[in-house]
Amino acid sequence: VLIKLRSLGIAVDELDVPAISTRLAHSGEDIAIVSSAISDKSTILFDYLSSDFQRQPRKVVPFALATHAGYWYIASMDQEVNDVRIFRLDRIIGKINKGIVNSEFAPPIEFDFHSALTQFQSNTFAVFDVRKGKGQLLRNLAVSTKDMGEWDQLEIPIVSLENLRALALWHGEDVIVKSPKELVDMIVDSLQKIILTHG
């Protein structure tokens, strides 16, 4: 996998390879589209889940593709704001479409993708109430813990809502999701589906 990705000119951290492999089946088509757009300097169009969980249409010219902490990231020139923007591939909603070729486009030479990814951190958090002595997987992710008696309130950076949804469901009654509302809604929807399936 590592050799194949590097042959495509994709920057890959060797420590990421196990995590990358598990995601290739889900993101392979998107990676191919982005790589093709980088090669021929095409614009790409997609909807993106913003940090405040809004669906936003984007039109960008991608110029680099890399992995960091097991996730794929696209460095691009955003056509609306005419500035460099980084997008995480798994936060793209739906299909990525290629647009027109911009043969005059030149990637910014001063941009350091590796450095940018190192500094790229989530500034949004999910809040969980977790029963004392339970929820170790969630506790491992928490950046703060507040003692609330029988429960602890954890603040966890949001990297993947889907992963947090799965962890919350796994821990069952030992975990209560407080925020964001989108994650609460995802949990409610999942529980309703379980009830419909299993009666």
C-alpha cells in the first residue's frame, strides 16, 4: 500500500498505513478523482460538513493529497475566497465532481502541507456524561473530565461523528450524549432503528 501511494505522489506517514488500509475501500474512488484533478489542474466540486456541522458547497483546485493520523486530507485553493484551504476527505458529503481544467494554476510554493497538517486540530467538541468506572474508550479520547458525582462529564474533540456515535452506542446506558445536537440526533436515529429491527 505504501509503495503504491507514494508512486502516485501521495505523502504518506508509515505509521498511518494500517488505518489508511481500512479506509481505502470507502474512499478509493474519491482519492482517484482528487488525484486526477491534481494531475490535470482541474477544479473539483463537493459538499463539505463544516466545523459547525453545516453542509457547504465547495469549489476548489486541489494541489496536494496526504494522510495524517489515519485520515486523508486535501490541500486546495478555494475558488470562492482565493486562499488555501484544507479539507478532510471523510467530511465530504456525497460525490466529488471534476470541473473545468485551470491550466494556469500553480500551487503556492510557500505552503507547507506537512506543517499545516501537524497543526490541523479540531476546535469543536462533543460532551458526554459517563458513569464512574465505565466508558474507558471515551475517557481515552477526552481532553477534560469534570466530576459530577456518579457521573463524569467528558469533553472530546470531534474528529469523526460516526466514530463517536458508534462508541456511545457500544457503551449503552453508561453514556449519555449531551452535545452537539447533530450527534444526539444520530444516536436517537440509531436507537429507533434498533427498536424497529428487534422490536
